[in-house]
Amino acid sequence: MRNTQRSQKIAFFFLFLATLLIVVPVGLIVVIIIQKGLPAINWQFLSDIPRQGMRSGGIFPAIIGTFYLVFGAIVFALPIGLLAAIYLSEYAKDNMLNRIIKLAIVNLSGVPSVVYGLFGLALFVVFFKFGASILSGSLTLGIMILPIIITTSREALESVPQSFREVSLSLGASKWQTIRQIVLPNAIPGILTGTILGLGRAAGETAPILFTVAAFYLPRLPKSIFDQAMALPYHLYVISTQVPNVDEKVRYGTALVLLVLVLFMNLVAIIIRYNFRKKKKW
Amino acid sequence: MHNKIKMQAKDVDFFYGKNQALKNVNLDVYANRVTAMIGPSGCGKSTFIRLFNRMNELVPHTALCGKIFLDDLEINNPSVDPVDIRRRVGMVFQKPNPFPKSIFENISYGLKVNGIKDKAFIGQKVEDSLKRAVIWGEVKDRLHDSALKLSGGQQQRLCIARCLAVETEVILFDEPCASLDPISTAKIEELILELKKDYTIIIVTHNMQQAARVSDYTGFFLLGELVEFGKTQDMFTAPRNKKTEDYITGRFG
Ligand SMILES: Nc1ncnc2c1ncn2[C@@H]1O[C@H](COP(=O)(O)OP(=O)(O)O)[C@@H](O)[C@H]1O
Ligand SMILES: [Mg+2]
């Protein structure tokens, strides 16, 4: 009896230690970024173009560029991802081939982002001749987040109880009516969560935009989808490693803006999911 | 037996993969009568009634041999659209399963998917169906509240109303009272007796007294076979088969 209690205590201690080991460094990073970056944040920093070789001024073009890219990625990835998810969840037969496809899609979300970058370079920039442009960058980011969107949407669709589908069909609804009016509305929160997680990922990655869109320095806003653009993660990389003598404050300020953007999107995803869990009663 | 036959199963075998769930079942369902299916669980009652609205098609890797008729229509013929069958044969499930929508939307759903758009007509139909299912008084002041707020018994009557709104000819009940209290059960039994004026009813039940109270005909299933079928009265007073007798007198099951 005593022995089990002691080993339980020891196990708890190590589990707690492991948790601490994860939480403390992440917390430290956040604290340091906030501490060093906050002094840089003011209206000019958020709304002005970079000046003096990016050593002062603001990061507005990078913020806008990131928004364009993320928006473009979603416009491309959400419809395709959702349709694929509907097919996989509602129409594809449960056989070996489809199980392999599902597994492959899950694993695609683990492919390093630089691979997507090279893929985007080869396909969109070079082969389709879109050049380094918002279009190429959005499509590349879109392809990168497709697996996340497909997998989370498929799981959201599959978690809608089979009994809802049966009732709907038993009332004389067609399969498509059932999907559109019963399955999809009940899966929307899950689909949104996946979409926002995808957004966060698209906003934060550097490698996929490195070769496909990112401008080193472009002190104006992009004019069309065939224009290059600045983007926050790449801008951060540039001012941290490529430009000498950038004030630490500016670097951490940029990091803070990016961090807040990504954390904010994740927070929205969490809130949506939480509200959904609370409401769902089946 | 001079009644009109509404539905009919002829030489029906049914398989889940390699597992045979129904063995050579032949059964006639009479119009405007209540036909009960009894038998221990796992003997194929649900599987059997789900053939009448082609619900078993949703389960992958299944196979059906034999024929199912609705009037003169062979409904399991591949050329027949299951949607057309389900507009004539409705179903109430074991677990009350309202959609997570309002009470009103639950009832109007079946009308909308059947292409009805006239708002006044839908409103009237919702009211009629709820009245018919004897739940109107309890919900008329909160038609736009979530159906999930209702009690289990109310939810089940709502599900019956939802089925009635589609105006089918046959209604299949799969253990509709299995999760309900005795008072709700009594209400639903009363309702079923009332409904048989206009509908042909098939009900699966675990409860022998319930079969005796509501049904005109009873079929006794055992391990996928229809052991005995006949008038409920005859079956409960003078069963022809020893196994039926053992079951209804509670000696096994
Ligand atoms: N979806 C299914 N997949 C595979 N086997 C099933 C399925 N549904 C029922 N069965 C099997 O078919 C047999 C009859 O089940 P069922 O019709 O549900 O019986 P009952 O309604 O009389 O309890 C059981 O052996 C059960 O295991
Ligand atoms: Mg059953």
C-alpha cells in the first residue's frame, strides 16, 4: 500500500517536472519578447514604412503583406480543403486506398515548410511564371495549410453523430441536403478551428515565402497580386541577421507583433472550440 | 385475414459482411394495423424493420437477398430511389434524436427538404403535427427554443411529430420507449393506437406487455429467424411454437 503511494508520488513529480520543462522556456521566451519589444510599439511603428535601411520607421508593409498572404492562402485552401474533407468523410468508401489517402494527408502536415517553399518556387514561380509574387506566396502557403484544413475539417464532419444523418435521410432528405443542412452546420466550429490554426501557421512561417514572394525591402504597399510583398516573419529574419546595427527594440517589437498576431488567432480558435463544447449536448 | 397488405418481406436474407443477421424471413404487414416485432436483443429486429425504408444501405459491406414490397412496388430494386421510399415510409428511432435546432425547425425540416416553401403552409403543418403528436400544449409558447431543452419523453414525441409532418403512409418505430419513463411510454402507446387510423405501423419492442397492448399482429424473432407470426391475441394466449411460449412467459430472453 505504502509502496504504491510512494511510486505514485514519484511518478507525479516526474510528470510535473516534464510539464515544467516545457512551460518554463516557452513562458520565458514570451516574457523576454514582451519585455524587450513593448517599448518599440507605438502608432508610428505599426503604421509607418521602414526607414533608414529598416533601422527605424515602422513595419506597416510587412503587416499588410502578411495579411494579404494569409488571406490569399485561406481563399485558396479553405474551399478546396473543405470539399476534400466532405468527400473523404461523406462519400469515400471505407477501404484500404482511402485509408492510405487519409493517412498521407495527416502526414503531409508534418512535412518541413521549406519543402513547400521549394515546391512553390518550382511550380508557381517558375513553371506557371507567376514570378515572386503575392499570388505565388499565397498559393504556396495555401498548399502548406491544406493538410491541416482537410484533417481538422474531416474530423469535425466525422464527429457529427451518425444518428443525425440517419434521421435526416429517414425524413426524405437526399444525401447532399443532409450534408448541407445537417452535417455542415454542426461541423462549422471544428472547421473554423482548423482554419484558424492554418491561418496562424501561414502567418508565422518564413521558409515557404522566402523564394516565392518575400521582398527584402519594399517601402510601399503591393499594388496587385503579381507584386512582391514584405511579410512579418521574413522581415524579422532580415532585420535580425541580414542588416547590421538594427536596434534590439525594433527586432523584438517586430517579433512581438508577429507573436501577438499568431497567439490571437490561436486564442480565437480556442474560444470557438470552448463555446462549441459547452453548447453541444449529444 | 382479409386485410389489405401494405408491406411485405419475401424470402429475405440479410448479411453484415459474412455474418447473417436475417434468415429467410417472410412477413406481411397489414394496412392500418400495428405490427409488433419482439425477441431478445441481437436477434435482428432492428435490421429487419430498417429494410422497409432502406436504412440498412447506409451500413457498408451489407447484402440483401429477397424482396421487400410497398404496395406493389419492389422497393429494394436498384432503380428505385431510396428518397422516394423514405417519403412514404417514415421512422422513429430508439433514442430520441432531435436535431440541435429549434422545435419549429425540427418539424419543418422534413417539409423543406421535400421542396415545400410556402411559409403559411409550413406553419400550419408544424402546428398540426405537434397537435397530432400530443405535444402542442407543452411547446406552443416556445417553438423557437432549442429542441434539446425538452425532456426525453417530450423529445420522443417531437420526433414523432417530425415524422408525421412528412405525411408518410407507414411509420416504423424502433423501440421508441426504450429510454423513457412509464408515463411517457403510456402517452406514446396511446398515440400509436390513435395513429393507426391513418398509418400502417411497425413497432419493435423489448416489452411484451407493450406488444400486447398496442399491436394487432406480432412477429417473434430468434437468432435472425421469424419463429412465429400471427394475431397478437392468438400469439399471447395460444402460441404455436414452444420457443415463443418460453419467451413470452419469460423463461428466457
Ligand atoms: N451496423 C452493424 N454492423 C454489423 N453488424 C450489425 C450491425 N447492426 C447489427 N448487427 C448485428 O446484426 C444482428 C442483429 O442486430 P439488430 O438487428 O440490431 O438486433 P435487435 O434490434 O433485435 O437487437 C446482431 O448480431 C448484431 O450484432
Ligand atoms: Mg434493435
